[in-house]
Amino acid sequence: MKIRVVLATSTVVGIVIGQAFAAAPTAAPVTATNKPTSVVAATSNEVVARVNGTAITRKDLDEAMQTFASQMARQGRRVPQGQAAALQQSALDELIGRELILQHNSKQIPADIDKRVQDQIDQTKTRMGGEVEFKKSLADSGITLDQYTRETRDNIIIREVVRSILDQQVKVSDADAKAFYDANPEQFKQPELVRASHILIRCSPDATDALKAEKRARIDAALARVKGGEKFADVAREVSEDPGSAKNGGDLGFFSRGRMVPEFETVAFSLGSNVVSGVITTQFGYHILQVTGHKPAQTMPFDEVKERIVDFLKTRKGGEATRTYVADLRKSAKIEVFLPEPNPSALTPPSVQTAPVQAPNPKSTK
């Protein structure tokens, strides 16, 4: 997995590519052989635009385009043939908007910006499996830690600006939220959920028999300690090799079917509460599992999701306010664009659809 910071989410600025695009038919997913040749990572330092003298390079633009294509691919969609020009134009507009916001707000930096940047980097390291995997991903992406830190900082500043615009100019009432809730019941159906903790000893399926035996002995020893009366959480903190959960006593939180690898999920949804499993073997290694909670399938109550609905509606309604804000900044800015003017007939770009309340997570045991 490569790290991408610029345009890392589909609502960073509110003028984001996906929000600016009209609906388009679903297309085949992007695969290794199906990816549009015009949407590829680049290393060129060619300047494609300047914003008050600050350069935007071809590399910046192509990475923004690639990120958008990846967002579409996760939804089983791709950039339709002939729409590369529209994607490029919208991606460049997005980058120009980002730069204008950063320049205009250069003296209004959150007081705790350094802490927030470090917290976000630490969270990314945890999600990726630790310091080694994090550094490897940086290297694979061709960016330095300084670049990643700077871009993370920029994203935090932009989110604060957008949040301020939404708070000041966009109002969503409880009645608005309830109307959305009532009109979209499928959005709020919650499947059966299980909360579990686990202890993981990592072992690759390709490991030697000797290494597998060593790892299996370690998980068997951990199981014996739990069966012998030691608290599951204490043993997890001491021996588990899942950095995302070990510090929390192995707690994985609640998850639904389809979120974990099959071997793990089968045991999790069949085990009684507070019962300790035997050793489970998955592609990640050896696990011990303990179910600590269970929620039957239900429709989530309005009061439970109201705040998230309000946030979603604010973001959706705030797109126009943010575009107006950026348009006003453009009026007094010196913007030079060095790309050819696109053919107007090519400017009917695709859209990214985002879920208002919950987005699906990839299968994982982390």
C-alpha cells in the first residue's frame, strides 16, 4: 500500500473532483491491466501551473489524478474513456484551490498543529503495521518523511478552513437530519456485530516449518497462560504482535461479517461471550480470540446517527459555499496555467459517490 496525502479524502476542500463532477454510468473496475494510461504516477518536475508564483508540477497533478482514479476503483468504477481531459482539468482546479487556501490562511495556523500532525502520522504508522512498514511505504511512494509531514500539515489546515466555512455559512437543523434519516432507511441498517479481542503471533504462510513450529509454540504458551487464569488483556499487551490492538489489550472493537478474514470471522461469530478460542490460523499468523460483546442486526436509532447525518449534510450543502470562497480568492490571485485548453465536449467528468454515515473497511484482522 502506497501512502498518498494530497487529495487523500473526497471532501478535503469541498471543491473536490468528485463533488464537481456529474453522474456517469458505472464502468468496469480498474485493474492492473485496465487502468487508464493517462492516469499514472509521474516524476516530472514540469510546471503545469503557478499560483501567486508557487509552482504546481506535473507530478503533483498526476498524483492527484491517480488518487481520484483509485477512489473510483474502490467503488468498482473507472474513468470512462475520453474523460481524461476532464479529470485533469478538475484535478488541477483542486490543486489550485488548495494552494489558494493555504496561502490565504498562512497566518491562521491552529495552535496545536504540530501535535495534530504527529498524532496523524502515528495513527498512520499503526494502521500500516509499524515504523518499518510506514518507511517502506514512503519509499515505495517516492516521498520523504519531510514531504509527508508537510502535506499532512497542509491537509489539517485546509480541513480547519473548510470546517470554519461550514460552521459559519451552512446550517442543518434536526428536522433536516430527520428527513434524511426517514428518506434513506437502507443507509442505517446495522448488521449483526461482534466485539472481540485477539492475541496475534505473526507468521507468513511461506515461513519454514521450523519457524512455523517456533511461532506455534509461542501462541500455545500464550493460550496456556490465559487458560491458566491470567487476564486475556494482560497477555495480549505483553505478547501480541498486532500493533493496532495490543496496546488496547487486544481489543478490535465491534465488526460485522465480511470485515475479517474468513477463518477469524467464523470463530468470532460462533463463539460465546467471554469464551476463549483455541488457536486460529490465518494468512497473518496464529491467533487466540475472545468475544467480549454482541449486537444483533438492527436499524440504528436516529439519535445515535443524528450527529453524523448533520455533518454529512453540512459537507454536501457546503460545497457551494467552499467553491464561492475559492472563487473569491482566485479574483485577486495571479494564476498561470500552462496546460492546453481542454475541448469543452470533453468536460463531462465522472463522480465519486461517498457514503454519508459509514464507509466499508477492507478485510483485516487489525
